[in-house]
Amino acid sequence: MNTIQFAVVFTALATVIAIGPECAAQATKVNADEAMDGVFDIRKAAEAADKLAPEGARYCKWGVVPSDASDLDAAISRFLLNHESHVPEEFPASKMWRVSFVAEDLANQLEMGLQLCNARLRFSDGARSVAAAAKPVLLKLLDATHKFDVMAYQQTVWQSRNNEKPENIQRDFGGSRVDTDDITAAVREIGEAWDVARKVMADADAAKECFHDSSPTKPLELTELAKLLDYMTRAPRSANYTPAANIWLVAIEADTTELEISTILESCTYFSAEKKKAERLASEALSAYHRLKAAITKLDLLALQQTEWEELMTRNRILIQDQ
């Protein structure tokens, strides 16, 4: 993926940040039909990825894929449709995020398959053909998923208007929100994983053993992560509640770092079969990618838990008001 391809994802990220949790009062709920259009764009890309599997297994040694477009279909039916066929007028943000998780798994799976093809590019016309077909499919899958994430984030922000005083929600309705210490630990873990990845990227950029098709780019700065971490460490513990929207903003920003490290992985994998330094850097980049992915997944799960808790509190409040 080159700089132009990154621009697609960064544009989506800029849209997310422009919404911002501070704009909750102005945020509007997501149109259900638009959200379904978005998720079906993901589905088309997932189906295209499925079609690559036989050739990927033949020329790039792809194993049996653990998930495919049918898993996405199941998630869509379970979380976004009524009675598996009807689109409701609106759906909770948490349901959108659960569908996004499946899409992200499919993208990660295709990314790892592409890297297996990249290791064989110079020795196999078949691997070269699969890689050439897989790259645009991966880009479409990532782009569609990020656009859907923007809508899921918008829905989360819209829902948060009902949770302006979370301390009162906890007191009145009970329940268990995500512990601030857990969020802080997860955010720091992403920061540490990104620091490791940045070092690998710098080493790879300077290595003649890795293939470079463009000038080195400055790694992304995790500004939203830094802001959230600063807030959580400075605010009094009694008032230190972190809305789900704020956590998701960091998670979406961090997702783009996976793309950056994957480009370094690709550049070093190209010569990894014959150059030891390229092989070492590719191995380090792969390790950094997996560490970063694991850290982001941990924060994703905390954000989902916080989202579901906020939705539960809102339902309880409405129920009491109706009574």
C-alpha cells in the first residue's frame, strides 16, 4: 500500500475526529439504510476475498481460512436485522461494532495471506498474480470497514447525549462500567506496541535490504491516544469516567497504525528469502504487527463493554421514566 492508498483511510479517520465526542449534542443518529449500504460494501469485498482462497492456497500456501463472508452474513443477520430479514429504524451502536469486529478479522486474515504471497513474489508467477488481485480487495475491505466504523462511532456519540452525568447513572441504576485502570492499561499497551513498531519501521526504512517504492514517511502520531491518556491520569478518580465514544476514537486512530507497519512488513518480506537482514526485519515487523493488533483488540473489547453498559443504563432510565 502506498501513500495514496493510506490517504483513503486517513480521510475516514479525519472524519471521525471531526465528529468528536465534544459534539455529542449536535450529533445525529445514523440512518439505518445508509448503515446497511455500508455493511454490504464490506460484504462485497469479503466475497471478493473468498474467491481468492483457492489460488492463495495453491500458490501462497494459505491454510484453511477460519472465517469468510458467511460469518459476516451471520453477524449482519444477528445484530443488524429483525427476524434475520428486516432493517429496523435504528440499531444500537454496540451491534454495529460487533459487525465491525468480524470485518476487521476478515481484513487481518487477508492481510496475512497477502504477506505469504509477498514472500514468494520473486519466485512464483502464481503468487505474483494472487498478490496483485489481493491488494485492491484488501484496500476495499479496509476502506469499507473504516467508513462503517465512522458510522458506528457517530451512533455511539449520538447515544452518549443520554449519558451526560454518568456518575448519577451508576448511583441510580447500579451496573458495572469499565474500570478506568483497565482502560488506562490498554491505552498504554497500544502506545508501547506502537513505539516498538516505529523502531522497526525506522530500521527497515534505513535498510537497503528492504524494498522501497517511495520515500520514507513519518510514522503516525497517536494524538487522540495521548490526549485520552493525559485526561485519565490527571482527572480526579471520582470524576474520571471515560465515555465509550472517547475510547472508540482512540481505537479507530490506532487501527491506522496496523496499515503502516504492514507496509514495512511487505517491503522487507520481498527479499526475506535471500537476505538475512530482510528476513530478520520482516520477522520483527510481523511480531510488531501482531502485538499492535492484540493491544487494539483489547481496547476494542473494553470500548464495546462500555458501549453496551451505556446502552443498558439508557434503557433503564427510559423504562423508569415511562413508569
